[in-house]
Amino acid sequence: MLRVAVSQLTTHFRRFVAIGLAVMLSVMFLSATLMVGASTNASLGASIGEAYRNADLVATSKNGEAFTQAAVEAAASAPAVEDSYAERSTYVMFEAGGGEQYGRLRNAAPASLEGAILTSGSMPSKASEAVIDVKTAEHLGLTVGSMLELHGAGPAKAVKVSITGLIQATNDPFSSSAAQLIASESVLNAVQDAGAGFTGVQFSLKAGEDVAAAKEYITHRMEAAGAAGPVLETAQEKVTSTVAMLSAGQDQLTVVLLAFAGVAILVSTLVVANTFSVLVAQRTRELALLRCLGAGRAQIRGSVMLEALVVGFLSSVVGVLAATGLMTGLIAWAKSQPEQAFATLAVPPSAIIAGLVAGTLLTVVAALVPAKAATAVAPLAALRPSDDASVRNKRGRVRLALGLVALLGGAAALVYGSVNVSLGVALLGGAASFVGILLCSTLFIPTVVALAGRLASPAGVPGKLAAVNATRNPARTSATAAALLIGVTLVSLMMTGAATSRQAFNNTLAENYPVDLAAQTAVDGSGDPGQALARIKALDGVSAAVMLQPLGTLSDATTPDGGQTIYGVSAADAASVLRDDNLKPGPGTVYLPEDSPAGTASISTAAGTVSLDAKVLRTRDVPAFVESSSIAASPLPDTASMVWVKLDDSVSTDRVQALQKDIAAALGVQERTVSGAAIERVTFNSIIDVLLLVVTGLLGIAVVIALIGVANTLSLSVLERTRENSLLRALGLTKGQLRGMLAIEAVLVAGVAAIMGAGMGIVYGWLGAQATLGGVASVVPAIPWLQLTAVFGVAVVAGLLASVIPARRAARLSPVEGLATA
């Protein structure tokens, strides 16, 4: 039997090309998904975690308090510590580029822990030296050798420094909006209050030290030195906790990636099992003949398993290599984009091992089931055609019962997981419900195809025969449709999930950053505000701009001289510039930034005091404002107006900085007064774009898997019907009619499977996004109709093309030769 297996692999290798492609692509999908997780973490480490990417451990305070010198020295002197860096930072002002600028200054770290990358010049080595990021330098016309005077909090807090080098601009979205400066401790002492503590401490450990033990020991030393609630984390743990902080305390990113891996495993199982089952089922008569010649059941199963083992392992190796190549190409393309230069490729051992094991194991398991079925009956019985599963026999009733249980139970779990934002439950429920649908597919897909076949009646005899064929052999029709159903459902799921998730991300960003840029006009009233607003609207990259008038001040007992200014904006103007579609100011309400007191707000205006209901927003990015009709009073005298600006979605970080300068010039104010979250939005969107880029790559793999699956099953089903087709030819069916019949049948099956798959994918994608992001964002289904229409067209064309070669072969074969085929 070993020789039989080897003979099958060498003599009939074409028979295994299709299954090899299915296994390769499935393994490619799984390995690429796991690489996405590792690459995403690496990319986040290069963006959000770039400041501590060289550290083994990072210490931060749980309650935000700065660490004292004593706590830092106690930690740095721990036996496991090789080197340490206690970070101090502050914000400074400086004159450059024709105006006053705003920047973040921190002390330089030891070379082993310095996260900044020098592009030219040298790092500061003297008390009067500093480095600045290259983007700010280009924007302000600074070079190595330029002099800056840095001003801290207070008139006496100033120091002159010489720029000795330029560093790469930060990819950290929390720091990208300000100029980045690094200098010595003495410069920090000159611009910062004495006794200012350290915001965090980074450690590199000695070789061979246990990280967990070092964490515990350093924590105890810092607590003994008076540090309140020190938190010790590895660099990757710090990135994860930061991402969790952004998503309401849940590490949604890791959960989403694990969900993709789970979906990949499920799809790999279904596609490989379906394709290999059809392949082995075609050989049922051949295996039965071997048994008649003396082969035992164990030998038959062993022969098929050996074939599957070899095909599965070789295909898995190719799949892992293909996944690595795909991810390398995607990350290389992402790195070539200026806004996504932080994209980093990571190929974890788990992606390689999981791909090889999963592909090999799934192929063997998929081959074992039909081989066992072929050896479960007597050889002569196996040589006869078997009855298909239907409600008229026990096999069909058992299959129907199992399918309904899986479908109903899985659907209930899916809905429960989505409502309660439990992705694990939703994932299991979705998988179970889909398996239930596949188990019941033999009982309903042929009927649906037959009903759709009425559309083919105008095609005459070929059309009617195509519709009849769908119900005459339900197992064959279901097997052909199942391959495409799996692929289209997956593609539609991911397309809908990606579109829905992107919309949820955008809505969350809009809620946190509703205004792109904001600036106050000059208090002295110089210049024409209307003319300045017109100049701003004409700037390249500006989508809309509106002027807000100061209508009053918020009465506050703690500030008797007047609280924060209340600005008025019309509902139409607000709609034109606010990113948050849910933020629609109405009369009678004052909108306050986050952490403001709720209840009724008392507002002092030029006409008297007005009481309005206060609505506290989930953002600090906007000042207090009202809908203009809420306060019937003239604008406050000697108070600056405010301009809100909305930018085009395609604006880059460099363009945002240029627009800040242009807007400041138009208003006649300092550039530093033009604030807003545009840069943060662009940076966060760049991170999201990188994540969705790799998901798009996975979509491409899923499409190919679906097409291979339907091509395999449809081609094999046509080859199975050689004698049947020859009989039709003998009864008068022409070659053209035979080709037309097979083409119509393929289009009917592919069309029905594509429509059903798209419908299920939309539901699964929406509920999956709800289960993933429902706790941190409002999830509204976004259906990419254009993409789904393209998938439907590709599926139908793929089904049609899959029937061309077998149909030509069947048409060329003479009726006599075909009827003589065993």
C-alpha cells in the first residue's frame, strides 16, 4: 500500500494540485493572521511605545505622581539593573520661524536606553546643547548650530541652547503635535521648578536576570523609598496597557487579532475538509476495488493518510513562505508611506509552527473521514452508488438534527455575545451556527438552486437540465456550493466587519477630537475677522471654517473674576466643522468640556444672567459653547472670538503644521495659539490604516481560497459525470448544449452561494464588530455594497470559468468512449 500511495502522488499528481493549493492558501491565511498580530504589536511599539522600546522594564506611577530622586536611586541600585533612565519632561516656549513655538523638552537618556534616533549632528553632551526633531526643524528653518532660547513656566525660567543635532520625528500620537527637544539635566533645571520629579524610569537588566523577579524586587525598593503605587511593566506590556487605556480598559486590539486567527483556523478546516472530501469521495470505487483485491481497511486508511500527510506538509511549507512574503510586501509598502513609516514586520515562531501543524493536521483529518466512510461498508457495496443524505433516510435526519442544534445554539450564543460585548462567546457561536448551516446545506441549497433555475428557462433544454441537475444529485450540488459559500461568507464578513469597525473608529475619534483646529482672534481687534476667515477658507486642505462669538462667561464661585468663556455657534456652522455627527447643538443647552460640573449652568452675558442645562461632553478638545439662539445678547467686548477649522481627510501631518502657520498669519496671532487635534487624528488614522492594510491583504487571500474551493469541487463534479454527460450526448444533446448546460449550472450554483454567503457575511461581520467594539464605541453596521457586488461578480465568473475546461473535455469525448468509462 505504500507503493500505491507513492504511485498516486507521482502518477496522479494533478489530482492533488487543487487540494495542495487549498491547503497552501489556508495555511497562508492562518500564518499571515498570526503575523499580523506580531507585526501590529511591533508597529505599536515603534509608535506608541517608541520612547521605551530599548528598555527591559518601565516604571510608571499608578496615580500619576512623579517619582522622587530617592525612589529613582533605590530602583537604579537594584542588583539586577544594568542601566537606568529617569525621565524628566516639561513644556517650553521658544521663538523660531517668525513666531512663538511650543515644544516638549526632556532630558537625554543613556545611549543604551535612548529611544530617539539621530539623523544628523550629535546628541547633547554639554549643558547648553539640545537636539530637535527634523520635522520641526524643517518647518521652522532650523539647522545644526541654530540657537534657541527656551522659556519655561515663569519669567525667570529661561535658557539659551545650541542645536547640535536633528532626530527623527516621533510616531507617538500623544507627542506628535509638539516640537520634540532633548537636552541635559541642567537645561531642565533652568526651565523647570526645583524639585520637579521624574515621570517614569526605564531599566535595562543584566544578562540572564529573571524579569519577573526583577519586577517584584524593584517595586519593593521603590515603595520602601516612598514611591506611591509604582507599576513595573515590560516594554510590550506598557504598549498593551496604553492601548487598553485608549479602549476603556480593554485590550481590544489583541482580542480582535485573536478573533481573526480563530476565523482563519475555522475557514482553513472547512475549505480543506470540503475539498479533500470531494477528492477522496471520487476515489471511493477505486478504494473499494483495492479492498476486493485483498487490501485491508487499515491499509486503505493508511495509504490515504500518507498521501494527505505528504500533500499537507509540503503545501503548508509553501503556505508559510507565501505568508511571510505577503507580509513583507505589505509592511514594505506601508513603510514607504511617510505617515506609516513606523510599520514593522515581525514573524513569530508561532506563525511558522502553527501554519505547518495546522495545515498538515487538517489535511490528514479531512482525508481520514471519507477514507473511513469508504471502508465502513463491504467492498461490493462500496462499488455501488450510495444514497445521498435526505430527510427520507436516517443519515439525512441525523445530519439535519445536528445542523439545527448547531445553528440555533450558535445563533443564540452569537447574539448573546454581541449584546454583552463578549467576543469569545460570539466567535464560538458564529462558528457553531455556520457549521450548522453547512450540515443542513444538502437539504436546502439544491432546492434554492432549482428555484433560481427558473431564471434559466429561456435558455431552453440546457437551462432546464441545469436546474434539474441541482436537485437530482443534492450532495454534488451542495459540495460545489459549500466551497464558495465558505469563501464568500468569510470575505463578506471581513469586508463588513472592516467597514463597520472603521466607521466605529472614526466615530470614536470624532467624539474625542470633534474640532480639527481652533484659534482665537487678536484681542486688540486688529484686522478684519471676516477677511481673515475668508483667507482661512481659501487655504489648501481646509474643508470648512466658522467664527464663534464670545457671548458670556460661566459663573463659578471659585473664580469670582469670571469663569471660562462661552462661545456661540449656529447649528449650521457647527454641522459644517464638527467631526462628531452626534454633537448637534440645540437651543437651551450649554456644552461643556469633559470633567465639567453637570446640572444647570449660570452664564453671565452682556444682557444679564442666563441659566441653561449643561451637557458635559466626552472631550476636552473644545471650549464651552452654545447654539447662538440660546443667548440673546451681543458679543462680549474686549474678548477674542474663536475660529474652528475642519480639514480635508487626506491632509498629512506636514500639511497640518503648515496650515497652523498659515491660519496664525491670517488671524495675526502666534502660531502656538492655533491648537486642535488634527495631528493626533492624522497619527491615529495612520495606525488604523496600517492595521486595515494587513486585513485587506487577508481579504485577498480569502477571495483566492474561495475561488480555488469552487474550482476544485465544480471541476471534480463535472469529471464525475463523464458517463452521464455521454448518455445525454447519445440522446441528442449537442456539444454546444452540453457546454451551455454545465455553464448555466455553474452560474446558478455560484450565484446562489454568493448571495447566501454575502447575506450571512453581513450579519456575522456586524455582530462580530459589535462584540468586539461595542464596549468602547457605538457600532452601526456599514455595508460595503460596491465591494460585495464585486465579490458576487467574481464568484459567478469563477464558477463559470471553473466549468470551461471540464466542459470542453466532456464535449470532445465521443458518446461511445464516455459510456465506456469506468
